[in-house]
Amino acid sequence: MTGFFIKKAFFDGWDNLLSLIVLNLGLIIIIAAAAYLPMLLGEGWQVTMLVSLLAVILLTLYNGGVAHLAGEMAAYKRPDLRGLFKAIGKAFPKSFFFGLINAVHIFLLTIIVPFYYQLGGVVGLAALSLIFWISIAWWLAGQWFFPLLVQLPGDMKTILKKCFILFFDNTGFTIFMAFHALFTMLFSCLTALLMPGLSSVLLARQGALRVLMKKYDYLEEEAEADRRKIPWDALLVEERELVGHRSLKGMIFPWKE
């Protein structure tokens, strides 16, 4: 399943490359504004912190809209980019709350971590270790937020609960997704985040949930099935057909095939 996820993420990104570049421009503008505003408003850690936290919320709001368009891309559709602002509005209440949680989390880390670091000793080390692992669990589970928001919408509490259910039930794959996102963003630095960029990460996560739901549909139909032995080859037949066979020539010059 992991191998197919990589293949689908790559081809979904390739098929929607121009759209992803346009969507990434919005993200770059927000990041650039967040970097420039502290210099405009005056130096100081308070200004930098405030702008950074606002940028986190704005990025999350924007990502909520991108996630809806990415959900269509992962379902092999071509979304209309003019619907981005409508999609942002559709995701607004929940994406705003998610962004607020992340902003508060980051703010608290800037206060709590230095405090316990200076405290030192067994208590300080134990507290820092606990904070570290709680934060790691939150950021890993949070990868599922936007895919769930788009594909399995519900109230905020339900979505967050499902984030952790998916994380603990698919820990290895969730960690792999994090490394996939990290590699994608490191590679994107070569193009100043223009491509493949953060939008492709959101697209890959939509594809990941779409593929993973095949497992849960199967387990729902086969109540006695062994959860450790999922017949992925059989479950992914339709998805493989939708992705199709690609050649290098066909990718670059599709009109010649």
C-alpha cells in the first residue's frame, strides 16, 4: 500500500502540476508577508511572535481551501481554481479552530520549553521529554485533519478523535507520511516552495486517506478478517486502473501516446 501511495502521490501531483503551482503562490505570499511584516512594524520578539502566530492561522485557513480542491484532484477530477475562496469559506469554522490550536501550541512551547530547560534536573528533563512526545503525537495525528475534513466531514471533536484513531491504528504509515512531507518540502526549497510545494503535500494526504479507506471498507464488510493481513492487491485494483500505466514519454508528451 505504501508503494502505491508514493506512485499515486507523484502522478496526482504531476497531473495537476500547474494548479499546484498556482495554489503554492498563495502560500508563498502568506509566508513572505509573515517574514516582511516584523521588519515593517519594528523589531522585537513580541511582534515576530504575533505575526508568526497569525501566519499559522492564515496558512491553516488557506490550506483548508486547498485541501478541498486537493480532495477533488485525489479523486481524479480537475477542480476549478476559481472555487478556492468558496472552499476556504466552506472549511472556515473548523480550519480556523485547527489553526488556532496549532498557534496556541506553538506559543505555549516557546514559554514552557525554556522554563523547563532552565529548571533542569530530573523534573525538567522529564517534563521536556513529555512535552516532546505529546507534540510529536499531535503533529503526526494532525496530518489526517484536512483529509478527514474533506472526505469524512463531521464536527470538530469527531474529526480530531478520528485523527488520533488513524494515527494509532496506522502508526507506521503516518510516520512515513511525515517523512514524505519532509522530503517534499526539502525538495521544494530548490524551487523556493513553488513546486511541488505544500499544496502537493496536502494532495498526497488526501490520496493517502482515499487509499486507506479501502482498508476500513474491507474490514466493515469482513468483520472476521485479520487486520494484520489486508489484501491490498485486491483492494487497490480499481485505484491502480484509475492511476493507469505511465511512461516517461507519455508524462512529458501525452499527446504522442
